[in-house]
Amino acid sequence: MALRGIKMGNNENFNSEYDIEIFNLTKIYKIKGKKKEIKALDNINFKVKKGEILGLLGPNGAGKTTIVSILTTLIQPTSGSAKVLGRDILNNKRFVKENVGLMLGGDMIYYRLTGYRNLRFFSKIYNIKDYDKKINDISEKLNLTEWLNQYVENYSAGMKVKLALARVLLIDPKILFLDEPMLGLDPKIAKSIVDMLMKFNKTIFLTSHQMNIVESLCDRIAFLREGNIIKVDSKENFKNFIKAGAKIQINVSDNRKNDLIKTLNNLKFVDDLKVENENIFFVLGSESNYPSLFEAISKFPITKFKEIETDLDDVFIKLSS
Amino acid sequence: MLTRKSIRRNVTQTVALIERNVFFELRFKLVLFTSFLNPFIQIAMPLIIFGAIFSISGDYSFGYWSGETYLLFLLIAFCTQFLRRIVENFRQLFFREKFWKTLQALMVAPINRYVLLFGILISEMILLSIPFTFFLVLTIFIFPIPILNLLIVLGLFFCLAIFFGSLGLIVAVLIVTREGTYRIVKIGLTFLYWLSCVSYPLQIFPEIVQSVILLNPLYYFIDLIRIIWLMGIDYNLAISYLSPLHIIMVSFFTILLPIFSVVLFNVFYKKYGITGY
């Protein structure tokens, strides 16, 4: 099996099928002055396979950036351990730094320098040979070429994200950590970047709130809430997880709307009932409840009945709550 | 272990940091230019005051500070002031990097902390070189110095720059990790500068203050530079003020302080991370 040029040097297991392994990882932040502690990560365990694209989802403050920061050696865990490319991150910081790339949205670039100066600087820091050619190639792919000699302070938000992405792609890491990589990008550019990332054939650890990006890019999804991993699964299984209860939209003549809502509320297999204008939405416990549902609503003048396809937004909302 | 490859990589990274910092400053050229002008304005007042004092009292002297040498004190003090700016520039740079969130890009990169120290230090020396060289040449013009002494003086100024750069890195890590404590350190730095006899002689202070000054490493750097320069003017006078402690303190702190600052940087960064942004 190809080891991607990793030198064999100690007894750790480089043949692991996983590029990232996390064992009982906990991170506690002390809140200064309040003598209070916040458990940002609580005994986290999961693994990311070689070449896999894992999307880490979760509401704000769930601990996503903390995981990324620990895995890229930016911060230390309170307890537990993690391996990157088979090596313990705490004892092999230099190795980890040489082999991972981190992108935090449109940050980590110098606004006071031109795009080219930014890329040249990081090329030298990462000891990249023939960097001018690589800068040109990546800039061309990201449509940055015309802007390379402009100061970054003059870039649009999307351009800054592209430059930040160019910076991390330039160093050609074995694992890419992308924290909100498409924020501020228009759908066309976002899609072209997704296509580009998929061609890279690298292990990617992605955090994002843009479900369409996660859906099109990721092989598996991990959902994090309040420092705990709620679920790690394929995106299909994530969607099926919600689909177990079908999402239904019903419309009824106005004069019977309240009666229908009352009837639906009395059905045990109806969840998450919401009313938006003339539309009534709810989740059906399981497909086997359809006959009972039809029987209950048969006396109402239904004008529309629709089963809505589940997407990751639904999963996100369901798991976040 | 240092290998040819690692040395080459460290040199490349140092050059990258130098380039980056120079281009940062060139972004606002007028700011850079006015920062060069300031010292010329600042030196005018003490020149007038000391000139007047010594013209009234020609034989007035403290130690080797006299009507003949006060200008040497002042000029060397101004050269030192330029280097002193390195400390403040380190603080500013790391403060900005923290809020630009570019510090994470450096911290996540395989970059040695000594490279960070010397990369920034050398770039600061390059940026300060124009006004520094002007004052140095002016000093040479007024107080000619043998070439060997000049080389020693330049070496000592380089050691002084390392001293200030190391102080800068200590301040920088406090700015990154424990921003609140920087104010306390700043008070300490003010005392360090006040009690360094930068433009006055040691002998002008009361004995109790003198004993405190003699604990200040910065004093030995500045005094040694002046003594070496004075050797070209009045060798016997200069040598009578030279002590082994000068050499010991300068050597000790030129070597020790960079190591201490890097260790402190690593310990603080590991313990606290980047806070307060």
C-alpha cells in the first residue's frame, strides 16, 4: 500500500487505513474571572479514512473549530489523544505541521500584501520548490490570476476566500482542514471549487454550515453538538435517518385549517408540526402510519398533499435541537 | 539536529519573513518616511540644552561625560533608540497578526521560533538601517574611530539588536497569550530604559540608583559601545572605565536572552494559546 511518502522512523502504525484517529479527546476552556469551565469537547472518538472527505457539522459553539485547532496543533487537548497520518499529534508536532493544511474561511492571509506576495511568502515558509509555476497554476484554476498583483485589502469577500484556499492548496498537504471554506462564494465558484477539491484525491476534513457544499463534497458526516459526537455516518444514512419519519406538507381550505391542525396535533405519530402561511408541515413517525393519517384527514377538503424530500438542512435542524 | 537541508530551509524561511515585513511597511511609505524624520526632531532639544550647559561650564564632567563627549553620548543614544524600537515593533506586529488571524497561519506552519525571532529582527534592522546609518555616519564624522573599533562597535550594536529583539519576542508572546500582563511588563521596560544611562553617565545618579543600574544588562551594552568608541578619542580615559563585567554581561545576555525568549514563547503559547481576539 502506498504510504504517500511518509518516512518510517518509529514504532507507530503508519499502515493504518485512517489518516485521522481521535481517542477520548476532551477540551476544557477556563473562563477567566468567572472561575467557570466550558467543556468544548467531551470524550470525542472518531476516525477518518485515507482519501475520505469528512464533513463536520454542528451548530455554532458545538466545538468544530476546537477539533480542527487540536488536530492542526494550534491548541492542546485537555485529555485524550489523536493521531494524524499514524502519528501522535502531541509528540510529532513538526511532522503534523509539515503534512496538514489549515484554512479558516477567508482568514490567514495578509491584507497588506498582494495576493502574489501572500502566496510567495507561504511557499517559502513551506519550502516549496518552483513556487512561481505552482502559484500560476492554482491562480488560474481559481480565477485569481488577474488579481494576484492587487493588495488583498481590495479583494471582495469571495476573492479573499479563494486566495485563502489557494494558500492552502499551494502547500499541497496530505490532509486538508477546511473551516467554512466556501463562505461568501457565489454558487458557480463554490461548485467549481467543490469539483476541484474532489479531484485532489486527498483526505479532507471540512466544517461548514452550507449543507449543499457538505452534501456534494463529503463522503461521510459527523455531527457535533455541545462537544459530543451525536452521529457519524454516510450522508445517505444521515438523510435516511430523517426519512424514517417522512416530512409532509398539507394545504387545506382556510375555513378548516384550525380544525385540521387540532386533528393532526392529536395524532401520536405526527411530530414537529409547523404552520407557515397556508401551508402545514409535519413529520410522520413512519411510513406505516400513512393509512391512519389518511383516515384522520379524509374528512377535510385537502387541496395539496406532498411528501418533501429530506435534505441535510433537515438533518441539521433535527440534530441541533 | 542541524543538517544542510534544515539550514537551507531556515534561511529560506528567514528571508521570507524579512521580505514580508519589508513589504508590510512599504504598504504605507509615508508612515515609514515620517518615522525616519522623528529622531531628527527629537535630537534637536537635548542638543540645544546640553550645548548650553556645557558652554557655561566647560570643565563640567561626570565620569567620562564632559563637554567634549556629551555629543558622543547623545549620538550613540539615538542609534540605540532606533534599535529600541524593535521591541515596540515586535509588539505591534504580533498584535496585528493576532487580529488579522494570520498568526494561526504561522503557528500551524513548520517554522522554528528562532527563525521567527531572527526573521523579524533582521527585517526590523533593514527597515531601521537608513536613519541608523545616518546617525552612525554622523557620529563617525564628528568622532572619527579606527576601523577595528568601528567593527567592534557594529558588532556590539548587532548584539544590542539581538537583546532588543529577544525582549520583543517576550513582549510579543505576552501580547498573544496574556495581553493584560503586557502593561506590567511595559512598566518594567520603562525602568529598564531609564536605568540604562542611555544618554547620561552612571556617575550622575545617586549611589543607591547606581547600584540598581549596575544590575541592568542594557547599561553594559550601551556603556561598552561608548567606551569602545571613546578608545579612538582618549584611550587611557576609556580603558579606565572598561571592566570585565561589561564583556561578561554583554556576552551572557546576547546568548542567553534569545534562548530564554524562545523557551518562554513556547511555554506560554503551549499553555495559553492565542487569546483575546
